[in-house]
Amino acid sequence: MIPWIIMALVAVPLVVVGFVPTRRRTIAGEHPPGEDEQARALTEQEFAEADAYDAKWREEDKKRYNQERFP
């Protein structure tokens, strides 16, 4: 029982410490420091369009999957 507690007290902080810098790099990559409001709005619009296309594609793929005939 005690090894599990020790493992939890060591592993959880290590995972958190590893996750935070990764998240910061992702955010920094999406929005560079010199980016103005117009460029930021364009980036957000592109992400929204990509999400909408992804949702549309998933619906079409679901319809195709339901129409397939399995032997």
C-alpha cells in the first residue's frame, strides 16, 4: 500500500510538470508574440472553419459507414 502512495506522490507531480510546458508551447505556436488582433482573428476563424469541416466530414463518414454492406 505504501509503495502506491509514494508512487502517486512522485508520479502525479512529474506528469503535471511535464504537461504545463507542453501546453505553453502549443499556445505559443498558435499565437506568436508579435501577432496583431487581425491576424489573431484570422487564425481563430481558420480553426473554426477546420472544426466545422471536421464535423461535416464525420457526419458524412457516419452515413457512408451505415450504408456499407457487410458480408
